[in-house]
Amino acid sequence: MAQVKIKVGAIEFTANGGAELIAQEREAFVGFLKHKMGEDLLAAQRRREAREQRQHKEPDGQMNARRFTPCNVTPEVLKAAIREGRLDGIIKPFDEIDIPLDTGGTVTVVCGYSDSCAARFVLKDCWDEAVMNEEATNKGGYFKSKGRAHVLVDIWPHIAPEWQAIVKPRTIVEIIDGQRVEYADPMWLPSATDVFGPSEEGYWKDEDDSFRLAIFDKERDRVKECGDSGTYPWWLRSVHSGCAASFRSVPTGGGSSPNFAYSSYGFAPGFDI
């Protein structure tokens, strides 16, 4: 009596008996291997095709590489999600929403932060351009600046009323002439901390509820356009520490820079819900 053992990967074949029986069993085993390998190759091909289909699948609605939130995310949907503590299941950082304006157009905002009951948005691009003050001064801080008035008087009123109704005014704290000033605005320019995080060099002071938003982690995500002017520098509300003439800004390359308050830069305000 003879014995033969064959092992291929995790599959093992053993046969005992005469030469004719072993030959028959060997042939049957080889046939099984060919069949098994064919099935495995077919399954691998199907997995590869399914993966490629997922990667190249045409997304629903108006979406691209960055997730785009369809326009059926209405203020009513967001209010219900906040009430039920599931807002971050509806809106996540980098989601974009087109918000209607009283002019009949829309403005695109990007979600910079969300949790179960709150979210923070910033305009994807600049609304327009304007100065922070007529002169090269930051005296009075953002609180008394022309830039703040521009946001509240020239931009905020154009947001559709149903969206204004779900906005939660943001409390802003500044130290102006040694005094703590606290106020709340429905729409505001982002702080330097919102965009860059704390300043190790002390170029700006952090505010009570400011933290770096995920949408500004990379330089290219800080770059904004302004109408037909293309890529454009844009203002932040933070005073440049140690200089009475400047506010912080984001230049066209996405870095951080101080600039004289009378410079006409882009305005890309934000709001909370």
C-alpha cells in the first residue's frame, strides 16, 4: 500500500492505497484545485470591480470630491435635528449649503464644526470687499470697527429670514483699552484663532469660544475668491497685537498676515446655529 500527501496553502490532500487509487484521487484533487482557484479568482475580480464602482460611482444630487449637502437640508430639518440632538448626523465639517438671499440668489456656506446640537458655518468665498476702518487704526477693536458694521448692516440682512431665524448669536469678547467688552452678533468675521488656532508668537489674542475649525487646517482650504477678481485676501476680526494700525488677514496663499485697517480686502463672515 502506498501513501501520497499534497499541500497547497491551507488545503491538504492525503491518500492511501494502490497506485491506481492514488492516481484517481490525485486527479480528483487537481480538478478540485483548479475549480477552487477559479472561484477565488472570480470572487477577487468581483470584489475589485465592486470597489472600482464605488470609487467612480456618480454621486447623488450635486456632489463632488468634497461632500455637498443637497438643498433639501432646510432650516426646518436643522431645527428638528437640534431639538432631537442629532445635528451632527445631518451636517458635518466640509458640507456645503446654498442659502437663499432676499435678492433671489444664493450664497454658499461651509460647515466648519458640528456637534449634536450646534454647528458653525463660514462663507465659502468672499461676499464682497471692504475696509476694516477708513484709517490705519484698530482702535476700538472689532467691536467699533467699520468692518463689523459692514457685516451687520450690508451682509446679514440679505440672508433669507427663515435662515436668520435659526441663527444663534455668537458671544464675542475683546479687551479694548484695558476693559473687557462682551457682545453678541448673529454674523461675524472669523477670528484668527478660528482659522489658525492659537498664536505661539502672540500675534493675536484668543477669544473665549474660538478654536481652529477643521476646514482651515490646510492652506489651500483658506484660499477664497471674491467675485470676478479671483483669489483674494480676506479679513479676520482679530486685532494684530502690538500694532495699533492692523487687523489679521488671510492673504491669497492661505497664510497669516497683518494688514493696515484701511486696506480693501474680502469679507467672508460666518454664523452659528
